[in-house]
Amino acid sequence: MENVLLDVQGLETQFITPNGTVHAINGVSFTVENGETIGIVGESGCGKSMTMLSILGLVPTPPGKIASGIALFHGQDMLKMSEDQLQKIRGAQIGMIFQDPMTSLNPVLTIGRQITETIEVHLGLNHGLASKRAAELLEMVGIPKAKERLNDYPHQFSGGMRQRAMIAMALSCKPQILIADEPTTALDVTIQAQILELVKNLRDELGMTIIWITHDLGIIANLARRVIVMYGGYFIEEALVKELFRNPQHPYTLGLLGSLPRLDYDLREPLVSIDGAPPILYQKPNYCPFAPRCNYVIEACRQANPILEEITPGHRVACWVKPKLRNV
């Protein structure tokens, strides 16, 4: 445990709505080691982003609330910290690239000002030194004529350039952990590849720990060491990336992998799809939340929710159906 940088245990997040309490995150637990890159994957609405926002104290209250859990960063529980304490961590020690580069930047502030503000607050540099640092960051992430672009507004940047500016902002104080929340979703595939290559190079150069949130297992295959699959507010499978692709165990993971096009794929065969829709959890289910959509469902799946348990070293899965029954 000496190398563990972030230790989250039993995290539960709820939202009070006119229709009832939504159980968005349901007792998730995970650790992140120093220098590690992990991926959290799952379809929209499964709780990936909300898990990270909960840890950082960014869940709007009301209607949201952290019902239980701990999130230890350097041995201190972030879920019990005051807003002032969290502000000293956010941006400085834990940086976050938000999902949509088109809306995450303030449209009425220059790119330079949005980067220098973080540097001035956390590093205590004056405006001149902060501007110099901001130009260096923009240059590092591949913005041409970086110093001249500091006075530009977000609408003067392309989508890919905005995302690079978001990365520069997240890296401005050399955080120990970088959380990337689907940062390439709104970009075309060419720019996606450039951003992924940029992040990998920066990770290797700066030695950062990265948590990459996505719905695309293809991205995780080229970036992460370990992957966690999430569904309905629960972690349902966790393994090293190579192990997950070689030996997936949860039916939902099988569906995600089956939906990926392959180079050896027969174009005459349709891609696999997962019928149905994710659950809206007004009540914590006393059954497997994936059971209504599962092709391998058995009676036990409707009777109790399986726990995440280790089946081989480093590979955990929450499923009642044994691997031999799934023929995987």
C-alpha cells in the first residue's frame, strides 16, 4: 500500500429528485498507484464522471450528496475536507480535463487568463511569470505561436486546440493525478489520435498518474495499464488491460468488446449490440442491475446482486454465472 496514491472505499453518491432518490454511485472501491494509468469504462450514465466529481467535491449540493465512503489522498480523506482544503488540492495536486472542450472554457476570458489564474492561485507567481509559464504550457501541448495566442478567446481556437488548452490548464501546476473525462469524445478521429499521443508523451515525461474516463475500450487498449468496467453505479469487472481483452468475464464487458469493429472482422456479420437501456436507480437493486439486459441471466441474478470478487490474481468480477457457463 506504500505506492498507493488514491484509495477510495465504499463511495456512495445520491441525488434527491422530485421522483425519488437516485442512487448514482453504489459503494465503489478502487486504488490508484503512483505513476499508474487506469481506465474507467462504461456507457453514458453509468457513473464514471460522477465518481470523480464526488471525490473532488464537485457534486452540487443539493440535490446531490455523498452518502458514505472514504477517499484517501496522501492519507487524508477528501470526502471530509472543507471547501478551502479541497481548493488547495484541485488544480494543484489533482488536475482534471473536463468532457467537452467547447463548453468547459469560459467564453469571456482569454485562454491565457484562464491558465494564469490557476498558476497565480496555486503557485503564487505574479502575472508576468504566470504568463510566461502559460505560454510554455501551450507550446508544450502543441499550440503554434503560443505566446501570441494567450490573448485569444476560446472561440478563436479550433476544437482540438481548445482541448489542448484544457490539457495545458490541467497540467499548469504539475499535478500528481490527472483525471481525463472523455476528453476526445467531441473531436474527430485524427485529432483524437493526436491528443492521445500527446497525453502519453506527457505522462512519460512528467511521470503523472492518469485516470482516463471513456466509453471506448479501443482508447483504453492503447493507453491504460488497468481497466475498471462500470455499470449502473457499480464496478462490475476490473483487470489488467491485456487480461480483460484476452479473458473478459462479465456479460456486459463481452457486449462492450463485441461492439468494437476489428481489423479481422467479417463485414457481412453485424456488430454485437446490447439491447435495452441502463437503469435509473431510484432504489438500490437487490438483484444484478444488468440482469434485464443480460443474455446469460439465471435465477440467481434476479435474487441478489453479486459482489465484486477476485477470480484470478488481479482480475475481479461481479457475476453469478461462472465462466465455464459463458463459454469464454
